Amino acid sequence: MGDEKPQTVLCSIIAVETTNDFSYLVCSLCEKPLPNPLSLCKFCNRNSFNSSSASKRLFRLLVSIASDTRVFRVICFDRAAKVLFGCSANEFFDFAKLHPFAATNAGKILEGEMCRMTLAKPKNGNAEHLRVTSVVPLSSGFQPVIQSLKELYGVH
């Protein structure tokens, strides 16, 4: 991707990084990152300790994909990741607390999934990975990760 315009590629997910958390905490009002659930948001001065909804989780997935010409790593943030997971990052985080291998199994579920992804260069010049701005699973039998995990763990 040499130019600044987003590019759409047909690709296969070959791996999802599962050693790091799939999500990060943000202020529920301004969505600026927070270091922990009890942190005071420096941007809107809302103390998450005083309100149960002051912080929330957003997805951040590091995914290796293969197009017809190359293999590379991309970052899949909340909007795109919700398409693959079929739930919010909060819901997945809560599910994973009860099912410790859920993150590893989510990665395995996504491996081999064919998708159409729109990729853009990061707005932050220091960031090293392309951003997934949209994702469309191409398999007619695709089901979101959370649905597959619930079936795997027998959760209804």
C-alpha cells in the first residue's frame, strides 16, 4: 500500500495474536484510553469509580492476513472486530473471564476465514500496522466468534 487511499483486499486470516488482551479500556464518554478502570479521564474529568458505566472496553486485535500477493499484520479496532466477533468487547471480556481459553479458541475459529478487508494507513505516524476500516466475511456459513464459542462451551 504505497498511497494514502484505503485499499480493499480479498484475504484469509492466518493468525490472531492471542498473547495480548483483545481489548483496552476507554472512557465511556470521550473514548480516550484509560490505564485502568479506576482512572480519572484526563479529557472529560469523569471518574470511573463513581459510575458503573464510566469505562468500557473496545476491541484491538492484531491479525495476520494473507492476500494473493503477500502476508502482513493489521490492526482490527472495535468497529471492524465487532463484525467478526458478533458482540462488544465488554461482552467478550466477560465471557473470557468465565472461559479462560476463549481468546485462544477465538483465534482458532477465525483462522482460515476468507474476508474482504478495507485497509488504511494509520493516522498516527508512529503506528506500525495498517488499520482494518471494514471487514466482510465471505463464507456463506460464517458465524460470529461469540456464537461459535457459546456452542463450543455449551452456553445458551
